Amino acid sequence: MTNAAAARRGPAGVPREILRQVKLIELRTRGWVDSLFGGEYHSVFKGQGMEFAEVREYQPGDDVRTIDWNVTARMGHPYVKRFVEERELTVLLAVDLSGSEQFGTRGRFKAELAAEIAAVLALSAVRNNDRVGLLIFTDRIEHFVPPKKGRSHVLRLIRDVLAFRPQGRGTDLAGALDYAARLLRHRSILFVLSDFQFPADATAPLDNGEAAETVPRILRLVSRRHDVVGVTITDAAEEVLPNAGVLVLTDPETGQELAVDTGRAELRALYTSLVARERDELRRLFRRLGVDEIDVRTDASYIGPILGFFRRRERKLRR
């Protein structure tokens, strides 16, 4: 490597442009976390239980069931036990970096938006003393970072999402969910950041009746044990075909090419209806399994959708 090339790279061979992006994302998201998301996060993601903090003298209005009779007997007047929420949680960010994530027509790729949202979620978690880990997947498990605490750890996660170059191009969401479930030994929060574009056979049972690791089946199993949140990332150009004559389109995950006459109004209408139907099916699946969704787009701010998610969760907890 020449001196000029080395100067363009930071620690551990990370390109300086990536490090600059990491810093910009941290600066951009830290303010939102401090002012909005941190408190909202704390209110909707509770700890695993209560832990003993101290004993103090009984005060009128205290629950008599919390009286510590041993200390009361020693001291000659009532003392109560005080408990606090056991806050520490484990958060795993499962980030899809398949070929379809390397797409964007509104100023940034879907993968770049995933990195920024991952930063918001990770910074919110560590601000509340939770541990955060990262799982990058395509049609295989590409990269795993065990959950840890701390700002430097979060910066490493953001860097990895931005800098990682996956080997696979396809999407195996069921495999990623199964892998995450085997990693997480205790109830955890699992954010899945993806466009949720997976092969049609990933949603259908096998013809021979055997149990297949389909997306609905494995998602059902994982959501029973863990708090699963789907972060759906879309781009406006994926929803509508332009009227641009004959185009040769390439599937970013399979490499298959297809010539399409986008000048045909009926074809454009069919495409739009199929995309809408797939989105409706995904939303119905999430609702059926009790999986919350954050729907974000490359051409819009993610602030509103994330805040909306937190507030929906808060209303649900109050019921």
C-alpha cells in the first residue's frame, strides 16, 4: 500500500471516509437520543425484574408487605426494603446487507439509512445501561459482534454496518432469525433492520408437509421468546415503475436480468398492486404475531416513525 493510500485509511485499515461517516452519524443522532429517544426508550423497554437496593425507615404510606422484619426486630422500629427496576437488557440489531439494501434513489442507500437507525437504537440502549450487539446477514450469517456497553462499542457497530462488505447477495431472513434466537439465551430485544424482500418460497411450507424454516414459522417462534421489532426500510422507486420505455432490470440479489416495457400502463399498474399486496401481507404477518414495526423510507425523516413507535408502545403498556 502506498503512503497516499495509507493516509486515506484509519485504524485497522478502515477507510477514513467511513470513519468520517461514523462521526457524522454519531453527531447527528446523539442530539436526538439525548432530547427525545433516550427517555422514550427507557419508558417502553423495561428490565427483567426488580432488584434489592436498600432498607430504610418505614414512612406512612409505604406498603406493609415490604417491611423487613429482621431489620425491624434489630432496630426496634419498622424498616422497609426498597427495590429498583433491574434495568439491564440485551439488544441485538440484526441488519440485512443483502443486494437489495445497496439501493437508493433519494440521496442515500437503504444500507446507509440502516446504519443511522442502528446508531439511534444503539445509543438509546447504552444511554440506559443496556448491552447492544450486532448481527449482519445476507443469505448467510456474515458478521456478529457480541453485546456490550459503552459509546466506543456503539461507534464500532456503526462502523461495521457502514464498512462491512458482505460475501452473499441474497436474503435468508429465516436463517438470521434462527441464528439470533440461538444466540440470545435470555429474553432480549431484537431489532430486525431490513427491506423484508425475501424469496417467495421463504413464506410457504414444503410440499412434503415437513416443517420448513419459513419466515412466518421462525418469526413466530422467536417472537414468543423475545421482543421483536421489524424496521422496514423502503425506497420510493421500488413502489412505482417509471414510464421510461423498455428497461433492462437486474435483480441485485440473483443477478438475473429482465427486459421490461415500462411504457405499458397495465404492466405498471400490475407492478404497483403487487408491491402493495406484498406490503399488506407483511403488515398482516407482523400484526398476527404481535411484532411491532417501524416503517422508514430513504426519502423521509426517520424521526417521526421512531417516535411514533415508542408512543404506540407506551400506550399499549398503559392498557
